[in-house]
Amino acid sequence: MSEQLIRRGHVLERRSSLGDRSSDGLAAADSKQVLAQRLIERETFHRAVLDGIELGIVTTEPSGTVTFINRTARTLLGVKWVSGGDVRELLGLHSAPHDFVSSTSKLAYTLPTQDGELDLELSIHRTEGFCGAADYFFVFRDVSEEKSRADELERFERLAAMGTMVAGFAHEVRNPVASLRSLAESLAEDLADANIQLPHVSRMLQVLERIERLVRTSLQFGRPAVPRRGHHRPWAIVAAALGEVGPRIKEGDGEIRLEVEPDLPDVFVDEGQSVQVLVILLNNALDSVGSAQRVLVRVLRAEDSKAEGAQSAVPLVRFEVHDDGLGIPAAILGRIFDPFFTTKPSGPGLGLPIAQQLVSENGGHFSVSSSRGAPTTFAVFLPTG
């Protein structure tokens, strides 16, 4: 009887032991499942954080295979996929990631894309993974606008220095030219009184008038008037500019097309100088295409998120003058704001330099989009306050 009880006790103890082990196994499995779920949730959270960063971020395996591309990177690079592919092809790199990390951790280069080009500033970082393998992540941003602004500032400083020299020269030339004109007019009167006709005298007066016009333009370029800024309606500025170029539009050439976004804010500028800028652009467009109906003026809202010291996007108004002419060759595009550079048979070549200077003095900036055989768009961004 006692042996049976002992045996039964052993059996019960053994069954109890097996039950405990089974319970431990289930608990361990549940723990692994919970841990895996937490890892998935943590990865999802991290990806959401990376998607919210306004920098391009790409991560790769040691081989360079892309494991993740955040939303900003996908937008900049024009891709929809989030993983796969070679990072060298994606970012236009000519070597494997470890070659760049060993030589430099930051790159600045131009990346061709389907929509044009991106000026990228890129840094490469390395993290140690399992078994000593190195994963990489790339952080980059588009500095095209900053580069454009830096180029514009450098050009403006160069123009300012040249403008000072030109203004000094024009000031010295103005008085002698005025004296020559006075003498030529007196000579013309004396010859008329003597009933003598000499065509060279009238030609001399025409040449002197042209020189005086060049002197006046040079003085304006070298010593522009200080802008008297105030709040003005964008449509009023456009209307005044169209009124000034109206007399040169021939009958049958149609009219300049106009598109103005409704309820635009006022711009804080010198009205006369802003009108002058648009007149310069409109005259250039008409010279390029020869027909008013091939010129379009568009006025719309814009924002400048890169403004110096700005905590948020700065509201602007964008004035566009668009023509469907043959475009500007790349070799010339970089020189169109240089003083005295012109492709026209006549004219001093100071229109665009003066326009750029006036826009800058009024707190705005320029952009130009053109290429050979394509339409041309000059855009002027003016501040609203």
C-alpha cells in the first residue's frame, strides 16, 4: 500500500514537472512574440520619424544595397520605392560607400535627375553591425537655391563695384558731351541762317544724343536712386508696365497675355522702380519674339523658405514674364546680367543689370529659366512686407 502511494507520488510529481516545463515554453514563446511585435513597432516609429525629417536619408547594407529611403529623399530623387537597388546608382556615386568614408565624410556635387539637376551636399556615416559588418547611412540636402543665391550675391557685389566705376566715368563724360551738343546745335543754326545744308551736322547731333542716352543709363546703373518703398497692388504695377510698352506693339500683333492670381497681397516696393523692371523684361521679350501675343505675364503667390533669419516661409509675389522664343543658349545665360553685354544690334546692354540691381534694392530676387530652343521665363520675387 505504501509502495503504491510512493509510486503515485512520483507519477504526480513527474506530471507536475512536465506541466511546469510546458508552461515555461509557452511563456517564452509569448515573450518572443511580444518582443518581435515591439521591434516592429519601434522600427515603424523610427521610419516615421525619418520620414518627417526635411533632409534626405538613405540607409544601406555593407554591400551598398539600399535598405531605406525616407520621404524627403524620395521626393528629391524622384523615386517611389523605399528599398532595394544600388546606392551608387541612386545617388550618382562612383565608388563604394567605404571608399568615401575612408577619404572624406562630406561631398558636394551635382546630380542629374529626370527633372534637371540637383546640387547636393551629402555626408556619409558608418555604423558597426553584426559580426563587424558595416552598415551605412547617407544624409543629404538640396543646396541648389543656396548656391543660386550665393552666385547672385557675388554677381551683385561685382556689379556694384563696376557700377561705381561706370558712374564715375559717366559723370566725367557728361559735361564734355553736353558742351559738344551745344556747339553742334549752334553750328546747325548758323548753317541754317546761311542757307547751307550739311548732313554731317544732323548726323553729329544723332550720335551725341545716343551718347547722352548711354551716359544717363550708365549713371542710373552706377548710382540708382534709393527706393521709396510702400505697399502697392501687384496688378497696378503690371498695368503700369503694360501701359508703357503699349505704344511699341504694332496693330495686328495681338496683346500681351495676362494671368493674375486673385486676392494677392500688396508688395512692399518702390512702385516706379518695380514698373521699370517689368518694362525692361517686357521689352526684351518683345524683342525676342516680335509678337505681343507670344508674351505672357503671370503674377502669383510664392514663398521664400530660405530667407536669411526667417523662422518660417516668407510670403512673396512672383512676377513672371514668359516668351515662347528660341531661348537663351547656356553659354550666354551666365552673362546676361553682365553690364554692356548684349546680343542685340543696338543698345548699351544695361537693361538686365539695372533690373537686377533695382530688384535687389527693393528686397527681392531674380530667377531665369531658359535653354536653347526652349521658352524663356524671367521671374521677379518681390516682398510683401
